[in-house]
Amino acid sequence: MTVAIDIEKCTGCSGAREAQCERICPGGLLVREGVKVQLRGGGACWDCAACVKSCPHQALYLILPWPLGGRGARLYARASATETEWILRLPSGREERYVIPARINQKKPVPEI
């Protein structure tokens, strides 16, 4: 998989000191160049999708390998505090959506002895 940026949708999180994707990337691979965000050293990307889930404009997406969705299949995400919605856009134009509830870090009760 490869992370890609839709330059038409990217605002670089204008007004913010850092773009959200830039701040969350564990490899430090996203940087703002002027107004837009650029991916530097894409070969070092871990494909963790943290940047994809954090983008408020869905400007970042994963390009899937052709065996998974066909040449040109893209995977977008929309994350909130309660869920992550994954949007698969197939080359045919068809979209499939998958919603995964967010894990809420709750303490499990300690069993009584």
C-alpha cells in the first residue's frame, strides 16, 4: 500500500501550526510545503494509516495493491471519537463502507476473590 495526497482537497490545515497528518505521522514523513502537505520518503511509510484517519478533509488515502481491489482502488477513512468509517473506492466507481467502533479504554473490573 502507499499513502497518497489529493492536492485538490488538501488545505494543509490552514491556520494551524502543523497539519493534523504532519503531527500524527509516527515516521515524520509528512511536511507542509507552502500551503499543501507533501509526503517525503514514501518508501519509509509504515502504512499505519494514522494520517489517513486524521485528515479532516479526506485528502489522504491509501492506494491498495491491485489484488485487493483492482488497479486504482483507494481506501479513505473518517475517524471520530466513537468510530472509524473506512471508504473503499473501487476503479469501477463503486464505493463500499465499513464502520469500526472505536475502542474505549475502560478499566475492566477486578474479579473478587
